[in-house]
Amino acid sequence: MELPMAAVLSSSRLYRSNEVSTGEWNNEHDKQPKAKDEIRLESMMDPLFTCSIDDGHPSDMKTAELLQKHDLSGTFFVPIRNCEGDEVLSDEKIRELGRRFEIGSHTYDHRYLKKVDIWQAYHQINDGKKYLEDVLGKQVNGFCYPGGRYRKRDVELVHACGFTYARTTMNLCFDAGNRPYEMPTTVQFYPHDRAVYLRNFAGSGNWLRRANGLQLAIQNGDWMRRMYAMFDHAARTGGTFHLWGHSKQFDELDAWKQLDAFFAHVACQIATQNRLTNEELAARSLWTPESARVAKPA
């Protein structure tokens, strides 16, 4: 498939711009049936939970088991190959995972888009999407930028290739953001040093709405205490908690018990209808086109 000329011209102009940062979102009458808008408003005030797992490592199957154990939803961003040499899920495993969770694209070869030219970026974005759609037999709407490294032209390419949203690695957010192709996250399930959060905060902008997240990350030196503190803040304030990570790292850290216990804590506080895939979170946000909205499975 050839890259549409309009997309090439548009992306070429944007390519000359600066790079995007790694993430640059008991009264009586109460007994009466409620209008749809009223139900939607109440739902929007409740805390939301979503989880996204990157890189398509075979250990994703174990993460999926834990999510399913606690009746939580999530999205797995899968490359077809990994240029860094890591194992990736087979087509059969991708299909198996796709029967239970959303599958999103993570380029074809897990390439950092800011390091390749516009034509390579296009093929990485477009070919990864098409391959997954052939494997799954359905449309793939979500994309995640490998390493959170991308340029403005890549945002345009993701849009031009037919994705409806894209996720970044901007953290410390308790909402889904307001840019459909730059969805932020709350925290990575990993024992980062405080300095990592300071760098991400400084380099990714949106400082005012991320200040609470930074404060919680800095105050809690123990990484699991940090996870719980940030989630509890989202639950208490009716925000969005977007957890992300890499199953390979869960293996390396031997953190499966911690992840299991954390998912149990989440499940106790998040209503079933508010346990979302990334695509469903996008559909709850005002910037998602009506044609791209998805219904929560029964």
C-alpha cells in the first residue's frame, strides 16, 4: 500500500518541527428511571481503570491470566517482531489473547519512530496494523509508540493509517488527556527511581494537571507503596488510573505476586463497567469519533 500523498506532505511539514516529548489524559425521585445522559454523567464521575502491556512478550499470557482472574480489562500492544532480539508472541498466541483482550499495534519491528525516516515510519506503523488485522480477522484501532519516542510527523502518520487513538509513555496523569493520538498514562509497574518521574514530568509538559501525580510519586519511595497511593488517589477523586508495563520485566523482577495483589486491590474498588480497555477509555473521552466508539462486552 502506497502512502497517501496528502499524508506524506502533511507529515513532511511536521517532520521539520520540533520533536514531541515522550508524552507531550435517597430522594424519592431517585427511584425513578434515569435518563441516559444522567447515567453517563454519574459513570463519568466514578473512577476508571485501564491497563496496557507493551512489547508482546510471551509472558503477556501470564499477565492476561491475572487480569482475567480479577475480571479486569486491558490492552496488549504487540509488535510482529522485535528488532532488539526479544521474543514475541506467535500468531496463535496473539489470536488467543485477542479473544479476551484488546490487541493494539506497537509497530512491525518495535522501532523507535524518531530514529527512522518518514517512509520507514510509515511502513512500521501501517504494516504492523495490517499484519495484526490479518491475524485477528478484525480491525485494530489502537497504537502505542515504542519507547514513547516519536515526532509530530508520526502522530500524523498514525492518524493517516487509520488508527483511532494512540498511547504514549507520559505518566502521572489521572485522566485520558485531550489528544486522541497522545493518550497519557498514570504509572508504569516498575521500581523506578524518583529521578525518572522528575525527568518525565519536566520533559512532557502539562505540569499543572500532573502535579498531584508527581507529588505522590516523590512522596512514596517504595515502588509498591507508590502504586497503591496513586491508585487510591484516582479512586478517591473519581479519576482515571492507567497502569502500564512490560510482562518481561514482571518476570525479571519476579513481581507476579505483587501484581496479583495489586489487581485484587483494584478489583475491590472499581465497578465492573469501569474496568476498560484502552479503546474503551478512548470511547469514554469526548475526542473519540462516534464511528470509532466501542461498547463494553456483556
